[in-house]
Amino acid sequence: MREYALRRGWKIVAEVREIGSGAVQRPRREGLLAAVRRRELDAIIVWRLDRWGRSLADLILTLKELTELGIGFVSLTEAFDMTTPTGRALAGMLAVFAEFEREILSERVKAGIAQARSKGKTLGRPASVANKAAAVRSLYRNDKLTKSEIARNLGISRTSVRRFLQMSR
């Protein structure tokens, strides 16, 4: 990587080696991005794309930010160079594939929810008030309790009691 930078006539201002397979927090990478945002760097060179982004979405997001800031990005193993028109076109294609991946995932989730509902599965939070509707009505009308007192007596939230009473008017 040093040799590549020297061939391009670039001055190396920082070297970052971050070891931590699958690490959620990557402080050195975040520090590098902070330096980029302060315009202290003109380009980033990585050995492989997977060394920079942990997921396709993360990779696309950071590449988009680098492009918007006018920062070059080079991955030596994949011969991916965003300092060239070809590299920027490839980055655009990666963005298209990332969006496609998100849409496919969204469709799968929606299909799974529809299938679960068709089998009678109830989804979402359990209706806390629906099971105690008669008790809420009785305590409100007959016993003249406040919404807060009803909620405390039945072990449900005051907001749930209020919404239920509004809907049943």
C-alpha cells in the first residue's frame, strides 16, 4: 500500500491498522473518518473492501460520504479506485446493488408478515386494554374512578385507558 501511494505521488499522513474481527466499535476507523471530515486527508487506501466496511450498506454509506467530501478511495485487492471515472461508476453500481438488497429484504419481511397473518398469528404488542374492556368501562362509568386510578387498579397504562375511552365514545 505504501508503494502504491508513492507511485501515485501521494504523501502518507497516517497508517491505520485495526485488528478486531467483527468488532462493532472501530475507533481508529472513526478517527480516520473524523480526519476526512476535517479535510486533513485527500485519499484513503485499503487492502480490501471488507477491511473498510463491515456490510454492504456500511460500505456504500461511507463511500458516498467520501465522494461528497471529494476524498479519493482505493482498494488495492479489488482494483477499485474512486479517484478515476471508472471507479466512481463502479461505486454507483455498488449503490444500486445495496438499494436492491434493501428492497429485497423489505419484501421478504412483508411477505413473512403476510404469511403469519394468513395463518392467524397476531403480530405486534398485545392489546392490554382489549382484554379488560368491560372492567375499564365499569370502573369509569359506575365507580367514577379517574383514568389514572383505573390504570393502577388494572395494571395497564393511563394512556391506554385514555385512548380506549376516547375510541369507545
